[in-house]
Amino acid sequence: AQTVTQSQPEMSVQEAETVTLSCTYDTSENNYYLFWYKQPPSRQMILVIRQEAYKQQNATENRFSVNFQKAAKSFSLKISDSQLGDTAMYFCAFMNHNNNDMRFGAGTRLTVKP
Amino acid sequence: GAGVSQSPSNKVTEKGKDVELRCDPISGHTALYWYRQSLGQGLEFLIYFQGNSAPDKSGLPSDRFSAERTGGSVSTLTIQRTQQEDSAVYLCASSLLAGMETQYFGPGTRLLVL
């Protein structure tokens, strides 16, 4: 079974600074997908960024980038130039290529301080 | 509609009663997913539909849970004989196709079983 671990229940960062959220996963599969989702207080889950395991290049989306280390089974999210609107729960998720069972980590609550 | 909608947004019920939760996916999305999010926890995958078919129902917590989707659109998650441990937010998501396509989440239904 695949498991996703987020070891940081809570984090905080000063506005405009950079923060990195950690995520590790466990799988015996070789072909899979990884995601970071954001859940603000409104409860709406929003996709932040995704990465295909077969791609070596780290995905980037504006201020969001990942450090994907396949051998280490690590998928961290870096948020640059943090903004107050980045305050939310962040969930790391894993999906096996062969099925559609998305596994989520327990989440990291990020607070951006002014 | 513009996004995934769910109804009701909140539901309070008594232990032992049946409840039905509804999800309207984005028009044209063939895949539909149900998740459960308990207080302060990550998301637990329940079931997904590709069209009207649910290939794997093993994620449903017990035989009190069932889901159906008709016409490749609206889905209903039914919980029979509700228990207090069923209290959670039930999130629905849809994607254009199953697999690594981006999942778009609804606002969820907050269920409270007294």
C-alpha cells in the first residue's frame, strides 16, 4: 500500500520569504503521479502543482516549485515570496498510474505572517 | 456549472438515520471521486467513477456506504444507519478523465451525526 507522510503539522513564514514543506511517500511502483493541494479556510481544495514520476525535471508553477527526489521518495514544495493568501492547509498526494486511488498526507498548516 | 457543486453544504442527522449526499461534477468530466476528511485529518479516498462505473469499491469504510452515478453526471453517496464516527466533511472531485488529470474539488458536505 502507498503511504504519504507530511512530517510538519504546522509551519509559519514571514510574508515575502521562502518556505519549504516536506513530503515523503512509500511505494513499490515506478510510474505514478504526485500532487500538492492547498485547502484554505474556505475548505475548497485547489491543485497547486503536480509531477509525473517519469519526469526528472522538477515542476514549477510561478512561485511554487517542487524538489522531486525519486530515489529518496521525497517531494517537497517550495513557496517563494510567500503571500498572505498562501495561508492554508497543504496536502501532498500520491496516485498510482495503474489505479485512481489518490492517497493524501495528513497535511501541513501553513501560516504566512505579515 | 462553472465548478463542482455539492449539496447539502451542511447536514445534521441523528444516529441511525440514512443520509444522501449529492455531487454535481463539472460538465463533461467523465471521472468523479469521493473523499472523506475527518476533523484535522487528510483526505481518505472512498470511491471513484469512470462514467457510471465504479471499478473499485474497496475504499468504502463499511457496507453502510454506497455510491452511484447515473447518466455519467450526478453522483450520490448514501450512508445508511449513520454512526457518530461518520461525522466528517465529504468531498467530491471530478476530472476530465481518470488518472493523473487534475481533480477539481467541490466545497464539500459537512456531516454531523448526533
